[in-house]
Amino acid sequence: MEKITDEIKEVLEGGVDLHLHTAPDIFPRRLDDFEAAEQAKEAGLKAVVLKNHFFPTSSRAKLASERTGFTLIGSITLNKPVGGINPYAVEMALKEGARVVWMPTIHSINTLRRPELVTMFQKIIRSGEEGLAITEGDGLIPDVYQVLEIVRDSDAVLATGHISPQEVIPLVKAAVEMGLKRVILTHPFSHLVGMEKTDVKGLLDLSPGIYVEFTCYDCSSHIKEPLSYEEVKGLIREVSPGRTVISSDGGQRGNPPPYEMLAEMVGKLLPSFGREGVRRMIVENPSFLMDL
């Protein structure tokens, strides 16, 4: 692990972790909501977004925030347990305080058509299970448009989840056309998604409110095909720190505590992007997305 220097601590001050997995969960996690809040507060962060692949986290975030005095933010991921692309579930989660709506992850077509990912998530994927479609013909299914309307009207954040590059492109184009102001391309260069640089840069040209996520988890030895820090640096140069957000995507038992993961990422990026560039990615851009 990167030594957590005073400089790294200073860069992390006021940061926002947009992507953290906590217990309780179907998958084993190394910390619960309350522990996440206390550790984030100790690390000097300003807020954390709780993510769960199966259930909304808005109630949990609200409770833990009240108990700890630290800002935890809820989200909803549109996998099968919430009814898939379910506008009603999205509306209720946002009314309860959620700020991020993720498109399908584990139940996306992109995941379920890949044997290595089916094996990775075999605990919750049934044999021969079909993925959730967000497109039909040349467009999106009607429920996706309804979800985008709800996200727009709530001034919330759309995150693309683990859908395929072929689905991300029409989704983001529709989001921009419909007036959404905050969009995250969920770790698009990871093995879970696999977008091309040209496609990502083309989407960034559509709106200044679109950001590319890079996660510490994608550089972790915990996964089969991690990105190297050199690859991440090169990709950030391609999209620019001004359009980048850094998150942990941590909480797995096999990984270090999420704030140690963030500190390591910061330490690796500082020589290339400097204090101002790294704070842009971990403080300023995420704060805009969360309206903090």
C-alpha cells in the first residue's frame, strides 16, 4: 500500500467517494454503513455514496447519517430485485433521498452473456438466466425513458452501470437530449464494461455534465484483469482530470479499507496530475455531481 503522507491526507480532505459497497449485503463486505461513515469522517472525506447491487440504500444512508453526523448518500441499482428498469422504484428511492441511479450491473445483458462474469457472480445468477434489456430496435425501451425523466426532474445522477458499450452510447445520448445535467460513465474502461476511448471521448463532447469514473477496485489484485496505474494515468490524460471522478468501489473483504484504497490511488496520481488535478477528480467533480 501507498504510505499515507500528509500530502495525501490533505488532497483527500473534503473528498467524496461516489461508489462504496457496505454491509448488510448478499456479498460479504468488510464494513457496515456506520463503520464506513466513521472511517470516512476520520479520513477527512465530506460524503460517501452507498451502493448495493440489489436493494436501494436510501433508507440506510439516511439512518446512518443521522446516527453518525456524516453525510452518506443513497442510491438504487436497477437489477432484478427492484424490478429491473422500474420507474416506480426509482421515483420512491429519489423521494427518500437517493442521488444516484445505476443502470443494471449484475443482471445486465453485458454481464450475463459472459461466462467468466457469470462464474464471478454465480451466487446470485441462475443457470441460463437472461439479462435485462434497456434497448429495443434502434432506441431505448419505454421504461428507460421514464427513468431518465424522473432522474432529470429530480436533478439526480444517472450512472451507466455494467451495461455494454453498445447500450451506453444511446442511453447517454438520450439522457443529454432529455436534459439530464449529471451523468457518470461507470468505470467504462474496466473489464466489466470495456468501452473504447473514442466512444467515451465522443460522449464527453455531448455535455459538460458527463464524467468518466475510475475506481480503485479496477486496479486491485482482487480482480482477474486489473488496470495498471500507468494505464489509468494514460486514460485520464485522454479524457482530462476535469471530466474524471475517482471512487473506491471498495468494501470487499479481500481488499484493504476503502480509504486506504483511495489514498493509494491519490499517491499514484499526484506525480502526474499534481494536487490541483487530483483534487479536481476526487473533491470538486464529485461534489458537483452530488450537489454538495
